Amino acid sequence: MSTELLENLKKGDRLALSRILSQVESQSEAGSQALEALFPFTGKAHKVGITGAPGAGKSSLVNALAHQLRRQQDAPRVAIIAVDPTSPFTGGALLGDRVRMPDLQQDPGVFIRSMATRGALGGLAAATEAFSQVFDAAGYDIILIETVGAGQAEVDVVNLAHTTIVVDTPGTGDDIQSIKAGILEIADILVVNKADRPGAEQSVRYLQAMLEMGYSRSSTAGHHAPEASITETLRESTRPWVPPVLKTIAIESQGIEELLEAMQAHRCYLIESGNWQVKERQALQKAIQRAIAQNLINRWQEGLSPGLFEETLQAVVERKMSPESAAQYLLEASQGL
Ligand SMILES: Nc1nc2c(ncn2[C@@H]2O[C@H](COP(=O)(O)OP(=O)(O)OP(=O)(O)O)[C@@H](O)[C@H]2O)c(=O)[nH]1
Ligand SMILES: [Mg+2]
């Protein structure tokens, strides 16, 4: 990356920012160089993931949050990443922008970027992480990451956030609620949006009950269950974080102030408990592991003679070989490792 582009980025030049994001998104050589050059300037931004069912009001909330943040005295700079995992049939990431008010687009302290890189090398989480790094280095204080709470890829996306907001709506049947148990575990803050609709109070109580059940089941405070390979676990604090359940009406900007306060309280909690550092280490550890895995796969693939994979696959299809022994064979056959 040219020093000029880097300097412009740090001066707040939006064109430079757009260019670097595109380079990163297309995974060009320039993109990797940009990430490399920017990395030392990252690590400051508060990354906030907003997830929930399609249509729950995530974009409306992000929109209202950004407005509210910009009205604050110190007016933090806000970056918005809309991760849209929807299939190419529906047009992907553009959907994420549909409720955004035009005045947010005019605000020089706000930058909105959509992303629909389902098939991206390294996956959605890696691409989101890369975007976050660019925004972080460019001096954005808060990065709001919107993603549909659908599958593992989306959970991976929110896992890279410091604070995760799970958005629910009133009147969802109990059958659906039970499926949500998994997503509840990743929540630092729960929001019942569309509180103008009937049943909001009931949803709040339901979620609170679910949370309490979750807490009594696990005696440890770290509800972000660390992986076995991760030696450092989130620290048990004298004052464990209990996810608040808040009500909002995003389209009327109601409850947004309280949501912001909860976000800030969670950030303070992370810093004071030392968990901010722990999360940071975990995220960086994952980034290294992802890079290693990708690198190994690339080397293996490049070292394979043309057609060998197809041939082996055919043998497996014909049940002449098991997938495991095919993998073993293909690993050994590659000159790249
Ligand atoms: N009544 C009511 N409608 C709302 C509220 N918040 C959002 N909506 C509406 O709900 C619809 C979906 O809102 P979005 O903000 O696009 O929801 P989303 O979760 O981002 O949707 P996807 O990105 O498509 O998953 C829109 O028509 C909004 O106007 C609310 O608090 N009350
Ligand atoms: Mg949306």
C-alpha cells in the first residue's frame, strides 16, 4: 500500500478508506499489504455485534444507535458493517441498507459498508475481521456489525465483537424461542425490539427466565464458552456481567439511550475485569489459526497434480476408497506440504 493512501486514511479521507476496503474485500495483494501496514494501528475500537432473526429490526437499531452516538458530546466516529449472509437470489448485502436514513450517509463521522462475501476465502468472519481492522486503524471509535443470527458463520462473526447484542421481537412462539437458546448464550445485551407491538413485556420476562436458567446451569461466569484449545478463559469477576434485557422501538428511537448505556457499561465491565484483553487475545489467536489453516490448504492445493483430486473423488464415489483414506492419500500426494 502506498504511504500516501495510508496517510490519507489516517487523515480521515473517505475515498482512501473506500479504496482500501475494496482492496481488502477483493483479497488483492494490495489488500493484504494494506492490512499488514494498518495492523499496528488497530486494537482501539469497540466492536459491537448486532444479531437476530431476519426482520427483527437490526438495521433500524443500528441506524438509531448511530444517530444517538453522533449526538453525544464527544460524538464518536461510527463505522457500520452490514454482513448479509443471504443467498445471491435476494441480492445480498443491499438489503442491509434498506432502512438506513439518508442523513446518516451524509454524516462525515459515519461510514457504512455492506458485505456479502459468503464464498470469500477464509469465510465471513475473516472478511468482517479484516474490515474491522481497517475501520479501527482509520480511527473509528465504534464498529457496529449487523448480521442475521442464522448459522455458525454468523455466530463466528459476532464472536469477534467485544459486545454482542441479540435482537428479539414480541410474540414469537415458544417453539422458536427454544431454538434461540443457542443464540442467547452469545448475548451480552438482549433487546426486545418492536416493543410497540403486543407481548413485549412477556418476551422480556421470557428472556429473563431463560437467562436465569442458563446462569444456574453453569456456575462459571464466562458465557462465551471458550474452546478447548484456548487455555485462557474469560476471568471470573467479582461482579459478573448479567446481560440486561431491554425494550426498544427502533423506528421511534425509543430505548436507544438505555441501549447505548448498556453498551458502554459492558465495555467498562470488560476493561475493568481484564476480559477485554482476554477477548483480544482469543480473537488474535483465532486469526492466526485461520491464517495457518488457509495457508496450509493453499499449499496443499498448489502442490497437487492436476486432476488427481477429481480422480480420487471418483474412487470415493465408487466406494473404492473411504473419504478418510482419500484425504490421507491426497495429503501425501501433494508436493506443497
Ligand atoms: N413496529 C415496529 N416496526 C419496526 C421496528 N423496528 C423496525 N421495524 C420495522 O421492521 C422491518 C424490518 O426492519 P429492519 O431494521 O430492516 O430489520 P433487520 O433485522 O435489519 O432485517 P434484515 O436485515 O432483513 O434481517 C422494517 O419494516 C422496519 O421498519 C419497531 O420498533 N417497531
Ligand atoms: Mg438489516
